[in-house]
Amino acid sequence: MPLLLLLLACPGTSSSAAADTSVLSDSFCTSLSDGGRWSTTGGGGSGASGALQLRVITNDSVDPRDPLYVAFKDYTLENTETGGIQTTGTTSGDGLVDELLGQGPWRFRAAYARGSATCTAELTFDITAGDTTVACAVMTCP
């Protein structure tokens, strides 16, 4: 028996999506020529912290944003100047990382096992307090 699902809007109510604060444009990090690049734009950070918006792409597929290679991959972020506890996480389904980090030099590293090989993406960049760093890292599979 087919199931019919109806979505009805309730009168007198409204919904609004949260404002998109992303500065990562859809045209950035669409080809391998963007790999390894990063830049800083004003705003997005707070106090002594800056925002990171990073996209992982791959050189192992015709589509650099192929989810098979970039989606839901574990990563670490480490401040290379002060050390300390690493920030860890998982990329989004689009291969995105969105973090608020302290000012200074940072290293991003993502990895996952593919059979007996390990695919990795690495990138070193700077975070500036009060600003947003936009970056593109390439996942390489041997």
C-alpha cells in the first residue's frame, strides 16, 4: 500500500533559516589547482580567535569533491607554535571543516584507510584573530 506524506504549513507560524555566515564560495576549491591554497578575509573570528573554513578535495576522482573520498573523514588540527591538545573532528558530507581556532600557525591533517593504503590530506596555514581563513586541502590516495 503506497504511503502518502503531506506537509502542511501552519497558518500564523513562520520559520527562518539561520543566516549563512560562510565565506567559502562555491567556486573555490573546485579543481586541483586550488589545492594547498589558503587566504584570510576580514571578520568571522572573535577576540583572540579566528574562523577556519576548509574544504577537502581529492585527486583520485574525476570530481574533486567526490564524497567517497572527502565526506565524513576524521581530521586533526594542531597549533604548530604552541602545541597542546589537538582539535579533532570529522569533515561534513561535503568535505567541509568549520572551526574557531586560536591565533597562530596551524596544521590540518585528515586521513582514512583505503584497503591497505592510507589516504591523507595535509595543509599548514595561519589563523588571524578576528578574521576567517579559507583553505583547500587535497586528499591524496596512493
